[in-house]
Amino acid sequence: MIIYNESWFGIPTLTRLNGSALVRGFVPTIVSTGILFAFILQPWFDFNSDPAWSIAKNPYVVGALMAAFTFLLTFRANFAYGRYWEACGAVYQMHSKWMECALNSSAFHMQSSQYDNSRPLSYADYPNLDRKLRRESKGAGIYKESSGTKKDSTIDKMVKKAFYSSAEKDKDGDLEMAGSLKNMKGKSFMHRAGTLNQKGDDRVTSLKLESRLDGGIQTQVASLFFQELTHMLSLLSAVALSTLRNDVEGAQSPLIEYKAGEEFPPQDPDQFDSEKKKMFGQQNSFVTSILYAFGYTRSDYHRTLYNAARPFRVIGGISEGECKLLQEAQGPLAKVALVELWLLEFITREHLCGSTGKVPPPIVGRLHLAATDGFTAYNQARKVAFTPFPFPHAQIAVFFTLVTMVIIPLLMISYTESTLVAALMNFFTVLVFTGLHEVARELERPFKNAPNDLPLNYYQAQFNEALVSMTAGFHPDSFWEAPEDAHEEELGAIKEE
């Protein structure tokens, strides 16, 4: 995926050659302009005086031809855009459902007996405890956005200055209620307890929260359930995305072990370092652009090398047994179905053994539903990856693109007297049609056509980080100790009732 600069009315985009539809359309446009000069210099026909070419000056004939070709080309471009966004949406839906499975599994697991000694106290155990929550806070805070790439320290300083300047102005204001709570009339439980009012009520004592950055889990290693769950989901995503790239059959799977804290891979292949570019033969940008213009960067050989330089990282790595079974599974669907089975079996086995706590089985069934929904989204993406744009329409679009390369020069000769004007008009007119045709060809294969392909290894890196974040434990401010007089308040409330 090409990340481009939208400033200055988009003019900086014109400097990009690799991945440009203008570059791909430039070659046939030059050929068409050469045909125009050939028609002008040939001595056999005078297109302006020869009656055989008088029909070319009829606007209805020209309009019918151009309207038919425009409809044909627009139809292909429209469906190419549809395939591109459908593929992108399917990948996001796939990760969304598998992430839902991961989050629900983690939430259920944290209610198991394994966390009895580290789980925060529940407010439900003290329903009559009349206190207000008090957090140790400085009133305003800012977290650094971690996108997996290096940030400019100057920008960080500017952000902090602007944020704290705004926070200083609002430090004396009450915490504002959100959404429909602003318009609630009468006393709600929030007003009574004073949780949304910083000034509060002096007669109500505070219940101090203890902030624990370790999430209450003091061990440095996540539970075995978490380790296996994150590994299974990371492996499932990596195998699914690697099959969507459609490597050459028999090529080695580009799966390697995840490394904590590593930067996200670049979305744009031109942003790779020189060592990575050397691996897939694109260390020279100018040569790469020339080869791209003539379509020599899209062979199966180059695509396999390009994919090998962008491996998918798997949390916990991939074992020899997993690799062997995945290689024996024939076809992309079989490989993903195998890992999906491993995941569902693992969740079922752990639930039956108590790893999901006392959560009822119908609720645990949502884990299977989310996992299978992700598998459905994968098949939607696979539909785009393995079903090409229909050949008959692609063939006729290519044929009439070649026809326009010959017809438009004849029209320009017939309608203009200046050779320079005819050449310029022919160049730009043909470039519009050939450029739009190349746009359609680029977008209709969103998993293959680098550098305009979807950055699947970038998506995998984000998915891995989201999985790792689940092991952070409970909310850091959810820990509190029951006051010494808590039981007295409970007994008093019971007597009043």
C-alpha cells in the first residue's frame, strides 16, 4: 500500500513512479502518439481531403464509439474498486471477529480459579457500602501513541505543550457527564454517590483505589492458557494472510517468530531498507520503476521473493510439527481450516476443564461463533484472492484500449490542423483511457499487485500487538481494600431493612 502526501493539492503524488497508473499508461500513450506521427508523415492518404475519411469528422460516429468504450472501461474500473474495498473489509472483519474471540476468552479465563488470589474485590460483595471512589490522579494525563514506528521528539514536545495548556484551563471544572446522562433529571445513583462530581459530598467518605501497573498479576510470564490462546490466534491469522498472498505452490511459508517491541513493518514496500529491497531485487528505485512500467515486476518468481522478504510473525513461533502438518495440507482452505480446528478444540477442552470459570456454556458458545465468523470473513477475502476478474470482460477491455490507441490519432488529425496540438491532445486523451484501464488492473488484485497491494504483514503486526496486550491483567485502578468498618456498614444496612 502506498502512503502518499496529500498536501499542495496532491501535487507530491506526481513524483511517485513505482505503483503509478500514469507510468503504466505512459508506454501505450507514447506508442499511440508515434502512430499519430506515422499517419501525418505517410504520403499515401490525405485525411483532410480524402472522402473515404469524411465519416471520421461526423461527431455522432465518434461519440458512439467513445461512449461505448467509456461505459466498458468504467464498468471494469467500478468493479475493480469494489473488489479492492471488499478485500480490505474482509480482512478487517476477519481480524475483528478473531479479536472478539480472543477478548472474550481472556475475560472468561480471568474469572477462573487460577486468579482467585489476584482478582480485584467485587463491589457486588459489598452492595451497601456507601463510599465514593477516589483515584490517585493528577487531573490530566497523556499517553504516547505507539504505532510501531519511531516518532519525532519535537512533535512529542509540541503535543505535550498543547495538551497541558488546555488541561490547565479546565482543571477547576467539574467532570462533565457524557451522552444522555447530561439531561437526566432527579437524583441518579451517580449523583448520590458523587462519582461524577469532583467536588463530591464531605459527609461521604472515600474508597481509595490502588493502582497496579502489573494488572494484579505479579508473575512475569502469562498463564499457559494465555500463551496458547495468543499463539493459536496469531498462527491462524498468519496462515490465513499468507494464503491470501497466493505464493507459488510449493514455496516455503514465510512465518517467523514474533519479537516483542519490534517496530511495525512499513506499509509501503519502497520504505524497506536496502537489505530487504535487495532480497526481492528492487534496490534501485529508477530501475524498479522502468521494470514496473513494462510489467516485469509481477511474475510469480518476483512475487514469491517479495513475500519472502515480508514474513508473518507468529507469537511463540511455529513448531516443527505445526509446519509439517501445514505443508501436508493441500490448498489454502485446508491450511486455514486445520488451524481453525486447533483453536476450536483448544477452547472447548479448556472450557470443559474449568479455564473459563463459571461462565455458562451458552455464553462460552460465543467464542466458537466469533471464531467461525472470522473464518467466514476469511473465505470472503479468499473469494477475491482466487477468483480473477472475468476473462471475457478483461479481454474486450484490452482490445478496445488498443483500438483507441489507433482511432484517437485519426480523430486528432481530422479535427486539428496543428501537428503540435494534435500530438498533445492525442497524448492526454489516450493517457486518460489507458491510465484508467491500468487503475482497474491494479485494484482488481488487492493481494498481489505490489506496491498497491494491501499491507498484510502490517495488519499481522498490529494483530499480534493486540493479542499481547490481553496479558496485561486486570484494570490497574480496579484494586481496593475493604475498609475496616465495611462489615459494620453492611450489618447496619441489613438491620435498617
